[in-house]
Amino acid sequence: MKHFITFEGIDGSGKSTISKLVLEKLKTMGHDVVLTYEPTNSWIGKCVQKCIETNSDPFITAFTFIADRIEHGIQIQKWLDTGKIVLCDRYAESTYAYQGVQLQDKIKNPIKWLKELSKDRIPQPDRTFIFVIDPEKSLSRIQNRDKLIPFERLSFLEKVHSNYLKLASGKQFLKVDALKEKEHLTNICVSDIIK
Ligand code: TYD
């Protein structure tokens, strides 16, 4: 049985939809489970939203995402300590993948640097699902949203996508084909979590 599970992928990959379906299915099975997300809706999460909307300096953006996560991690640890299963829609790999792109021309090996800054200060997931989808397809899925944010551009998402693929090695990760049916994806995630 896994307790702390994160869902990752580029915008429009469907991870938010599937994490909600996984929540419902685990609840139906009688598990004590909570679904949370990042950026959070705390005051730091609101600063994160501001960074995104105003296309803020990449260092400020990275530090703000990490601060939001350290605060969030305290709550996540409390849930884990009371025996809950915690599902989280975006977590550390979002920062490595997205801010890794934003910082790529600014410092050497940004992903390594971002990991060093935050890894030991936050709970580590037992499983991270990476929703793999071609960036053109994911963008076409979100084209009809009211307002696209600056990250939702093809050239940017292609680099984020490639970072996710690089990050996805190691036993924490399970790549899933985001184009499969919702029910199929939900079943893959649930059976892996309760294994
Ligand atoms: P999110 O709220 O998941 O987007 P959506 O509106 O599609 O549900 O996340 C907002 C954006 O922030 C998204 O483009 C991913 C990006 N992001 C980062 O760049 N770094 C991070 O650490 C996180 C958590 C998100």
C-alpha cells in the first residue's frame, strides 16, 4: 500500500481529472484519502498565482513555488501521520520540470539546483505518476479554456515535457499514457496504490 502519491504532467495532460477519479474510487473502496494540489490556496499559493500571471522573474517564481511546497508539506505530513492516503495534483517534479526550463539559460544544471534547495525539506512521495502526452495534443485539449497562462505555449511545454521524461527514471515513478480512457487510467493508478 502506498500513502503519498503525486500526479504530474504538462498542462492539459489530464492529471487533475484522473486524480479526482482516483480519489472517488479509493473512497468507495473505504480508504481514508485526501486530494490536495499545488499551487495551494494558502497566502504563499496566492503569491505563486501572482508570479505566474505577471510572468515574474524565474528565481522569484522558483523560490515561491518551493516556499508554497514546504508549507504544504507540513500539512501533508500531518495527514500521513494520521494514516490518510494523500493524493497531490502537482508537487516537486512540477518545479523541476517547469522552473528547470525557466532557469535553463540562467544557471548550470537548474534541476539539480532546484532539487538540492528543496528535497530534504518536504515529504517524499511513495509514487509519482507521470502523465505522458504529446504537447500539441495537450494544448489542443486546453485551447477552449477562458484564459491561457504564460506557461501554456507549445515551445515552452515541449521543453517541460522533455524534462518530465528525464525525471521519470527511478522506482518512485510510473509513466502512464495520458491518451488512454479515463477509466483505464484510474484503474492503473488505483491498483498501483493499493498494491
Ligand atoms: P495548475 O494549477 O496545475 O494548472 P491548471 O490551471 O492547469 O490546473 O498549475 C498552474 C501552472 O503552474 C501550471 O502551468 C504548472 C505550473 N507550475 C510550475 O511551474 N511549478 C510548480 O512547482 C507547480 C506546482 C506548478
